Amino acid sequence: MAGEPHRIVVVGAGFGGLEAIHHLKGAPVEITLVDRRNHHIFQPLLYQVATASLSTSEIAWPIRHLMRGRPEVTTLLGEVTGIDASARQVLLKDGARLAYDTLILATGARHAYFGHDEWEPHAPGLKAIEDATTIRRRILLAFEKAERETDPEVQDALLTFVIVGAGPTGVELAGTIAELARDTLAPDFRRIDTHKARVVLVEAGPRVLAGYPDDLSDYTKQSLESLGVEVVLGAAVTECTADGVVYGGKLLPARTIVWAAGVRASPAAEWLGVPADRNGRIIVEPNLTVPGHPEIFAIGDTISLAGPNGKPVPGIAPAAKQAGVYVARVIRARLADAPAPPPFHYKHQGSLAQIGKKRAVIDFGWIKLRGALAWWIWGIAHIYFLISVRSRLSVALSWLWIHTRNQRSARLITQGGDEDDSHAQKV
Ligand SMILES: Cc1cc2nc3c(=O)[nH]c(=O)nc-3n(C[C@H](O)[C@H](O)[C@H](O)COP(=O)(O)OP(=O)(O)OC[C@H]3O[C@@H](n4cnc5c(N)ncnc54)[C@H](O)[C@@H]3O)c2cc1C
């Protein structure tokens, strides 16, 4: 109706959704932001929660608080289960409906098990805070149980940590678990030698960090091995159970398995019945709208779009943020009856991965870095991108303690005493 503000519903308060809202500041709109969680997560440091290096509140912030200074934004806690595109309504799990004039879908992705969802209870992936605390709990519990175990075979299985998938998350987890065992925990245990913990990184492809240049990939493998990580390449995992992981036709007994091998987009494409790629990502138009629905935008990890050189735009935070900035521009132009901006153009700023203390790799395209210098740049970049000053100070202090004293203050076993939860249906 004329005179009423334009209603925008944003689903997902991840990197993409928040960036879109940030760049809509001052526009004549009324925004409803809906997320099934009450917090925004800085996913690049989630593995540090899983490895007891950082605590949860250092990398997550209440969405409602982030929107405090934006009176035109209403934050709702709720899970979206569908979209009635003809009625222009978002459907929530509890039966509620949210009307929109423009919809922005920024619902991200989750880990995927290549059709073997039954592996998830034994090999949790890392995407949400709950995943990180579940993995942290399993890692710490394994050491506790090993300290009390008298059967050497069971003790070996307890002290074997398998990470499936050698992308950035797998590499970061493997390196940090090795350092946790070697540097942090060793002086605190009496019956076991935590140096003997096995950290095994299993990758189906021929190299670690497949998206990086060969020399950085080789450096990463050598660095992991110098930390004591066993890197197994060209080995596809064929089973994950409570007893261990099977690859190359053999079972490796292991009580802690972490899945870092595959992702699947949110079901946004299914909600709309629109074409998706094999990972379930919506194949969007060049202006990031959903085919046949110019009033619906989709951004971030839930979309598939060809980037520069025909390569797909990667599922990383800068891509989601750039898409958020872009859709805000398109919406502003529409509201002002101005010409539409040119198609979305993703600009790759670089790829960064930490391997361990003072070891990282960076590929900026025009320059490649490795070692301590790369680690400093990695650390500064990550601290810079954290949301609040308090988090920046807190993370910097936590890292200082890890680097100077080998102390990881977040070594807390939470969520249910000392019971093994690897048979849980859902983590
Ligand atoms: C462990 C890990 C490490 C990573 N490391 C890096 C890194 O080092 N550098 C980098 O650039 N990128 C990294 N990434 C990738 C990066 O985090 C993602 O590309 C980015 O978060 C995508 O942003 P997004 O807005 O699309 O989705 P997300 O940030 O995932 O946000 C999606 C939001 O939607 C909400 N949501 C989902 N479904 C629903 C629903 N049905 N109803 C309501 N709300 C819903 C979720 O709760 C979430 O808040 C990493 C990712 C992970 C998991």
C-alpha cells in the first residue's frame, strides 16, 4: 500500500544476511530478521572452540544485541520451513507466517555425509556452536577416559583422533588437536603420555588444501607431519562407526572422529522448487535473484553462481558479505526507481588457513605466503573481522596465553557428565 515502508524479510543472520542489513541502513524499509539461533557465529574460528582454545562467547554474539541500534529491524527467533512465494510469505516451523515485499535468503550450508547421514552421530561436523562444544567434549573426554583405561587396545582407540577431509577446516583441526595433545595436555596427565595421541587426517583427494597452489599444499602437509599428524591421502572413507573409521578396506579404531569433508546447502531451493546444483545450492540469476522470483534474493553458501574465470563463487565469508552488499544496492536502486546495478561481480581477496602455532598459508593470488609471517597476517585478519572490541581483546589475550604458556582456558567438558554421546542421534 502506498506510503507504507517496504517490508524486507531476511532469513539467516550469518555473514551474508547481516551484511545486507548493514548496507540497508537508512533505506525506507522495515526489516524482519529471522534466524533459528539467537546468535551470529564467526565460523572461521569455530574450530578453536572445538579444540578448547577459545570459549563460545568469544566467537558468537546475540543477534538481537547486534541489531540494537537499528529500530527498523525486528529480530525473530524461529526456524523457517518453507516459502509461499505466491502469497509472498515465509513459513515458520511453529505455523507462523511472515509477509514480505522482498525476501533475502541467507541460510548458509551444513556438513553433508555423501548420502551416509547415519555416520553423523559418530563423526560430527563443525558448523554450529553446539557442534563445536560436542567435538570439544569428545576430544577432552577421550583423554580423560584414556587416563583411566587399563586395556591398551581401548586406550589406543581413545587416543586416536581422526579428521575426515583435508580442506582448511580439517587442516586447522588436525594441527590444533596435535598441539593440544603435545603442548597443552602433556603436563596435566599422569598415567598416559599425551604425546602418543595419534591425529590422523584422511583425505580422498591427492593433496591437502586442494584449492591452494601445490607448493602451499606441500608445505601444509609437511608442517602437519612435523606436528605429528599422520596425513593419509587418496583414501576415501567408506564407514564411520562407534568403533572407528574404515578407509582402504581397513578399520582404524578411533573413538573420536570429526567430519570436515562435505557441505550441503540449506533447503532453500526445495522451499521454492527452483533449480539447484548437486550440493543443493540455488542456481541464482546474475543479480542474485531466484529464477522466476525477482523479489527473492539468495546469497552466501546457499547459492551457486559462476565467478571470475567461470569458477564457482566459493563458499567463504567474503563471498557471502559481498553478495549481501550487492543485494542491498539492488534493493536501494529499485526503491529509488534508479537503474539496476550491473550483475554481481565477486572479487576474491585471498585464501588463508592456519596449520598450527606460527604456521599458516596464504594465497593472495599475486603473492603466496607461508610460515610465521602468514600466521601473523592470518591472526591479525581474524581479530580484525571479529565483531566487538571485547571479542578482539579477549581472543588476542587467549592466543597470547596459548602461545606463551600453552594454556587453553576453554578445556571444559560440558553437556552431560562423562557419558559417551557418540550414539546420540543428533548432535
Ligand atoms: C568450520 C568452518 C570454518 C570456516 N572457515 C572459514 C574461513 O576461514 N574463511 C572464510 O572466509 N570462510 C570460512 N568458512 C565459511 C564461511 O563461514 C561461510 O562461507 C559463511 O558463513 C557463509 O555465510 P552465509 O551468510 O551464507 O551463511 P551462515 O554464515 O552459515 O549463516 C546462515 C544463517 O542462517 C541461519 N539459518 C539456516 N537455516 C535456517 C532456517 N531454516 N531458519 C532460520 N534460520 C536459518 C543459521 O542459523 C545461520 O545463522 C568456514 C565455515 C565453517 C563451517
